[in-house]
Amino acid sequence: MPMLDKIDLELKAKIAERIKNLREETGKKQSMFATQHDKDRQTLNRWETGRGATIYTINKLCIEFGITLQEFFDDPIFGGK
């Protein structure tokens, strides 16, 4: 597997932070959110720490958060609105 460069690592960290922020906006801890959305808490933790979140994962999470992929990436954390 190729090494990620600085740009990739920064994007990975921003995606993880965005997932965590969205989950925190629900007011739920990881375990409660994971249970209510039929996810494994450890998997959610991995996504929130920058490991394993694919574009497909992000898309499914967006559906659960009630936002679009565009809204996910339009967040100021990515330099959006």
C-alpha cells in the first residue's frame, strides 16, 4: 500500500474531524450513536480517528446525518462556506 503524502494525511484528518463533529452535534456519545445507527462503536471510533472511512462510508453517514455529500465537504473545515 502506498504511503500517503502530507495533503492526503491532512484530508484524512479533516474527514475524521468532520465525522466526529457531526456525531457530537447529535449530542450522542459514540456508543449511543453506534447502537442507534447499527454500527460498531470501535468502527465509529476508527472513522473518527482517521482510519477506514471510505467515500462509501461517508455517503452512508451523510444519509444518517440527513445531509448530502456536498454538504459534508462544504464545511469550513475543508475550506468551504
